[in-house]
Amino acid sequence: MYMDTHTPLQKINEFYQSRKRMPTYTELAALCGFRSKNAAHKLAAQLVERGVIHRGTHGELLPASLMTELPVLGTVQAGFPSPAEEETVDTLPLEEYLMPKREATYLFRVRGDSMTGAGIIEGDLALVERGRSPRDGDIVLAEVDREWTLKSLRKRSNKIWLEPANKKYKPIYPTEELRIPAVLVSIVRKYRT
């Protein structure tokens, strides 16, 4: 017996990817196996509330920027190999995972190698969140003496400095001013184009 394991969001995304438009409520009901458009309206309302899709001015469905929920297929060893069993544990909305506060999140492309010890390399995309209070050890976007950098914030007694994660570089002690407008929340790296 065939059992459809696609979530409604996956079905909507597949529809959107193949047709380059969002489904109507009638099409949404058919996609999800609903008998009425009312059920499609309720599903759409839930997805709008979660911020996964949007409604246009005339009530039509519109895609969000990162609409898909990706399946989480369990765990994988990064140490010694072990038998793997693929089972869908859950789905994960990528946008929520990478950007807990989307309206306060900004992207920067990383340049340089001063943070390689923290796993941040040139070309990575750094997602930083404004308005978050920085704590000792946080990786922050900082303006130090009128220059911008991404470093770990360090606080000891009355001293504050920025610490690189590469022994080739020395800590940065501000001589005039230190502003920390954002804290790093995620790094995105693409391995293949």
C-alpha cells in the first residue's frame, strides 16, 4: 500500500517549483486531499501564521523567501563511521532555524581568515542579529575604532577586547571606540555551486 509522506508544505513547494506560482485554494485542497476549500483556507491560515507563506492583498497565496521545510533524517556520525538508518524524524523550517528573528537579521559575506579556528572561513555568509545583548565569548559584528570586523567578544574585569580565532592575529583592544550592533547567529557555507 502506498502512503504519501509529503507534508502539505512540501506539496505546496513542489507545486510552486514546477509551475512558478502558488496554488489557488481549490488546487491546494486537491494537493492535500481535502474535500473542501474550507480546509485549504484553514491550512493556509496556519502557514501564514507561522510565516511560511504570505497572503496578498486579494487573499491569494504568496511564497515566503525560504518556504520549504526540510526533512530531518536523523543523525550522522562525524567521527568513526557507524550504520545509518534513514528515517524522517521531523521537518525543519530552515528560515526559522537560521534566523530566529528575521526582521533583525542581516547577512554579510566573510572576508579573511582571522576566524578559521571558530569554523568561519572566507566566502561564508554570516547571519547576524541586531538588538541582541552580546555576552563574553559571543562572536560579534563590531565597529572598533571606525573599522568593522567579526570577532569573539572578551570581557575581563574592566577590559573589553575582540579576539580572533587564528593564532596569526593578535587581539584587538579598542583605543577610541567599540560598538557592537549585532551578534552572530548562523554561518552558511555552500560547498558546491
